[in-house]
Amino acid sequence: MLLSDAKYDASESPYPFEMAAKDSIREVLATNTRALMERRGWTQAKVAAKASLSQTHVGNVLRQEVAPTTVVITGLGKAFDLPGWLLLVPELPIEILDSKEVPDLLQTYLEAAAKPLSTLIAQRHATRKAT
């Protein structure tokens, strides 16, 4: 059986909170980019300048005309001062998308995951004793 022959089953979606797994990367990127532009009152030209991309690239993203490259995704993230991968998360409320909470939470998790469990327990115990 080819991958293209497989049927999509929403009950097996890897996305939490019933995120729209059916949305294409192009659609999600365009939706999130447009939402941030509207929230900040930015034009395509301003986003392009901040992203070090051409205005054509930004327009292509918004019109979902071309599959985005990592350079485009990274550039758009740079423009909005957030990691580019965050622009690919479907159905994020604009307040979360336009904040540092998700990237900071992920960074905290990655730092914690790199430490031995005994170190984390000792740090938490020390914090509790101090209060």
C-alpha cells in the first residue's frame, strides 16, 4: 500500500486539542503570517524587510502559491521575533502566537530534559525549602 493510498483518520491525529491536521503547511503559514501582520499593522513590504526576503516571497506565502522553504519560514520567524516553526502550528490563538510563552516553555523543557532527574528533584526540593 502506498502512502498516498492511505485514508486519513482524524481520530489518529497526532495534534492535541483537535488541531486541524488536514490544513496544509501553506495554509497554516499563511494564516499565522496574516494574523501577525494584522495584529501589528504591518504591510508585506515591512515583513519582507524584517525577514530579509523579497516582497514576492511574502506575497507567495500569503497566497499559498509556493511551498515554503526553511529559509522563508526562518525569515518570517525572524521578522516577527519568534522561532519560524511556531508559524507552522495550526489554530494557535493570536495571543499565544504573538508571545514568547510557547518558545520559552519549549526552551525550559529542553533544558530540563537535558538534566538528570536527580538534579531536577534536588532543585525543586531546594526551591520548596526556600519558601
